[in-house]
Amino acid sequence: MAKVSVLMPVYNASGYLDEAIASVVSQTFTDWEFIIVDDASTDGSDTIIKKYAKEDKRIKYYRNEQNLGVIKTLNRGILLCSGKYIARMDADDICVPERLEMQYNFLEKNTGIALCGTYAMIINEEGRPTGKIINLQSDEYLQINLLFTPSFVHPSIMVKADVLKANLYSDAYKHAEDYELWCRIARNHKVANIPRFLLKYRWHTQNVSVVNNFTQEDTKRKIIRGELQRLALNPDKEELKLHTISYRQYDAKADIGKEAFTDYDKLENWFSKVINANKLSGIYSPNALSAHLWSRWIVLCLAQKNYKRLLSKPGFISFKPHVFIRLIRLVYFYSRK
């Protein structure tokens, strides 16, 4: 039995498939099996996969008789995995050579953590770097950050196989099924991100986030609402919009279509609600939550150049030393993104 099962669904990905498979084959960590499930591709992807499977017996090829979609394909693949850990991979991305080794060693050393992701370099259709994805690292902050955003690069994650097999992807959250899964796993297990760029994440016109952007955003809001309901909060439409604000969305000098933000009083009231609800539920660390919300406030004020609000004292903040130290670290982290 292999120590790591790499799981990759494929649908009409012949343009990038060679690079994706080759990046797994060339890993410094060698005790793996590669479960590739072809979702009835029609572009010759199967020919590429079979070529590699013939050359390397660790590669195991499966094909759906008809197109089932990514969620059913992933769930089928999960049940085919025999490794202690399952690493996700997508057919248009590239693993750096040390990826599996570093994630395996991390999970073996940190046995209380069930899932870990990594940083990612964004590449375009030609493979040229165009950006980076840096996510929070510690379980304490990731638990809170899942109230706002997925917090993991999906094809970068490695997870304990028994945990994933007990928590399959849900059809009820199409196009954001990974986000809902991370939330579900994080309720009962610790999670983390390794602060290393171990994946080249390809961004192109056929990405799910591009093709299904509006549906995906609606589903994300549904997930966020569900997470807030764990705090006994039931936000209305305006409160939910306030909650999901980020400095990137509301930078007045950013892309066309972005708008300036002015509802600071309402945002302050909403963040106060979240703080008070957590005092009753005790789900999150009070100090970490206060620092996290305060950091979002500061980054938003800086992005909008609203220095008057930046220097104000919103009602939800705390000047406890443990909060302030966390705040400084978080603002520094966001300044690097």
C-alpha cells in the first residue's frame, strides 16, 4: 500500500495533462500511487494517461462510462485510494518536485492536523508566472478565516485518507464543493497551510472560478451563512454583503466595476455582533477573532485611504496585549499578499 494517493480528475484536459502527470512522476517522494479518473473525456486525454500508466505501474487509470461531473468523479476516486494520505491534484496544474515529500513529512510530524494546503504560484495558459496565493497558516486563524473565504488552494491539499473518506464532497455545493468540505473537516479536525510555494496553479478561461463565477459566489455565500449560523447569527442580505467585504473587492483604484466603500458604521456594528455571538458560543478564540476582524478593518481602511476611520476606535476591538500582538502579525501577513 502506498503512503500517499494522489487523486486527479480529468475532463478534456489534453492541453496541460502531460505537464501535470510528469510533475507527479518526478516527485522527490516516491511512495505514491496516482489515481486518475477520466470523466469520459473526448479530446484524447485517455491516450495521454494510458501512455504514462503503461510506463509507471504506480499510475492507475479509471474512466467513467459517462460524464458524471467533478464531484461524483472525485468521490469515486477517493474511494479508490489506498494510501494513508490523499493529495489532490488538477489536470492543468503543476506540482513542484518537493511537494509530496514536504506535505507527507509535515502531516507525519504534526499528527493532530488532518489537512494541509500550501502556497501557490499562479501561472497563465503558457505557464508564465502571473501572481501568487498566500493563505494563513495556523489552525487558529484558518478556523476563523473559513467564516469569510475557502482559505486553501484546492489542488494543493493533502488530507488524512480516513478523514476524507468520512467527509466526501457534497453535490449541494456545486462549484464551491471544496469550500464546504474544508468547513466540515475543520469543525472536528485541525488544519494548516505550509508556507511554501509547492504548486503552480494555472489560471485560464476554463477555470471553474471563471466559467461559473456567479454561481460559485452564490454558493460561497450559502456556505458562509451556514458557518455564521453556527454562531447563532442569521445575517440579512446587507449584513452578509458587509461580512464578505475584503480590501481587494473594495479598493476604489482597482479594476473597473469596483466601488468605494462607505458603510463603516454598519460594518462596525456587524463585527460587534460577531464578537458578541462568539462570546456566547465559544467556538473561536476570542483574542484571535478580535485580532482577525480588526485586521480586516485596518486593511480595508488602508485600501480606501480612509485614515480617519483607520485611527478611530471601532467598538469591536480590544487592546489586550494578546490581541494587539496577533493584530500586528496579521496586518504584516496581509501586507505581503
